[in-house]
Amino acid sequence: MELCKDRDLDGIRQYKGVLKFSNRQLADRVKLYLEQCPHLLYRSDIVYHSGYGKSRSAGYVTEEKIPFGEVIANVLIDNELNIAVDKKCTYNSGIRKNITEKRRKDIGTFSARKAYCGNSETKLMHVLAMQETVGEYRVVDYQVPTTNGKADKIDIVLEKDGDIYITEAKRFGSSESLVRCVLEIETYYRKLNERFFEKYECGKSELKKAVLLDINSFAYKQFNSEWAKRLIKKFSIKVLILSETASVYTIEESQKNENE
């Protein structure tokens, strides 16, 4: 492994290239992040590289051949994730609504909207907002910053039966890991201050956490693992499935949630 000369997270130098850890070394590195900068764990080298690549179709594994995701999840399950509320965030809407209305007029057909999305998660969120109703869910907002300055954004905010879902979404066929998805939305959730609940007119009991995946994504495939189910249960996160027909996108709750 090689350390980056110009990149660190809160003083923790980041590794690049092929990552090689034993179970113990990887677990200790997770604990270091939890002690020093838990709000940055989802951005860390070990979490970023817990997905798959061309040379790692099953993602990184430790020297003992255990998936990075499993080792990281086990540490998270057994330890506290202490992330402070961001009291300064105002959750400004900016010009998102105006942009959505303009694009709805400019991109009329569903096929044109699919082409507009390409492989961009951000553009996919724009298109879901244009559609407004996606299956049984209504799009309330998208790309909501949880730190002033357009940082740490909630991909999409959904509503169903009076409940508000803050949702981490991944593009179709995403290579990112379930651990990264869970850490992202859990981090954003813990940072929320009272202005968020006022803006979206919900109490804490009506606010849900979710990850939005398609069935071919790496994260959804990992959801079959016992460690992944335990991680989802630990943080009370719902798994939602994104699919498409010839004319519309659809969101539905995964039936696997019912078996937890």
C-alpha cells in the first residue's frame, strides 16, 4: 500500500492503490476513524474501496479473505457512531425547484430523460424530481446539503403515507458498497438540526432513513449477506428498489426488509 502525499482526513493519511489489511488491521483502522473523525468515515480510503472494481468483482477482501464490508460492518455494529448535530445548517433550497421546472419543459420524453441521466446520480435525482411521483413515493426535494456550502448532500427526500424518507441513492449498476450507502445516510441523519424538521414538516418519529438501489447494484447484492442485514437493522434503514419501465421510474420497498 502507498500513502497519499497530499490527502488526509482529519489528520489520518489516506492509502491509495491496492489495499492490503488483515482483519485486525482493518478493524483497528475503522476504530481510529470512529475515535478521531466518525463523520468522515464514509469518505475514507477503506470505505471508498469497499465496493468492486474491474479487478475485484467481489470487492476488496482482507488477508483472511473476509470482505472489507463485513469487517467494517462488524465494528460499526459493536461500537458507537458519535456524530454531532450541525447546528448551523439552514437546508436552503437555492434554485433547485426552478431548475426542475425548467428541465421538465426542456426534456419532455422519458427516453430523453434517461439519456440526460447517463451515469450521473445527480442527474438521475433531477429526473426523479421531474417525475414527482415515483411508485408510491412522492419526491419532496433532492440534493439537500447537510452542511452549509453545498456539502454532504441528501440525494433525495421522499414522502409516503405521511412519513419522510431521507435517502441515499445510487445509479443503476452502481459499484459502491452497502457499507458506504449506510454510512452516508446515517451520517447525514445525525447531523440534522431542528430547521430540517421545520422545513419538511415532520417529527423525528415520521423521519425515516433509506437507501435507494437497483437490484443489479453491488450494494443490493450485498444485502443478501447476514452481516449486511445486521448493519441495516442496527441503524433502522429501509432498502428501497429503483426500477424502470419503458415510460417511468418506480420505487418500491424491498421485501427483504420484512424478513429482518
